[in-house]
Amino acid sequence: MHEWALAEAVISTALEASKEKKAREIRELRITMGELQQIDIEIFEFALNEIIKSHDILKKTKIKIEIENAFFRCNVCGHEWKFTKDKLSFEESESIHFIPEIVHTYLRCPQCSSPDFEVIKGRGVWLDSIEVR
């Protein structure tokens, strides 16, 4: 599953950062997830918690996840709008989940109908901060 691969990447990044800081314990991980990724939070959290079990340095780690809303800006008319998943079919939503760049295939500017827009925010998954000891 996509969520498991992302969870493994987050944990791997946290472990690398903890080595650089010569940490004995990772107390907290703050993760931001872009809404456009459409990650199943329950599966992602489950994966993180399962992966954490195999690393002593992570046994007491608290995980905080924040969702960043997705916003777009039309390159033709300048209109900005918020992502609304409910306007997509299941297949379209799944396609965007696995390949977010494909969003241009399924969405158009609500103002001028152009497919030429940029994702201002709400894309990707990243580790915001790591609290170590």
C-alpha cells in the first residue's frame, strides 16, 4: 500500500536525522500531509505504529499529523480555489492519490475552465520536526 511506503520513508528520515543529532530517543514526530495526496490517515498511522515497534529509539515516540489543505492558482486567469475531492469519481481520486501530478487531467479552473494551474499548497508528505533527546 502507498501509505506503508510513505510511513517507511518518514521513519527512515527520522532515524537518519536522529543519527546526525546523536539522539538516544525520538520523543515526537510532526508530520504534514498534503490533502491532495488523499492518504488514508488510519492506515498511515497504523503503519507508522507498526514500524516504530522495531526501533528502540522510537518506542516512546508521539506522532502528530497535520493535514495541509490543497489550493490551486490558475495560470490563465489567476483564480485561486480549494481542492474538493467530492467532485471526483473514485477512479479519478485514486489516480491523484498515487500520482498527484495527474490532477491536471481531472480538474479545471472553476473560473475559466483552463487545465493550466499550479498547486499552491497541499501536496506531498513531509516531516516537519523531530524532537529528540
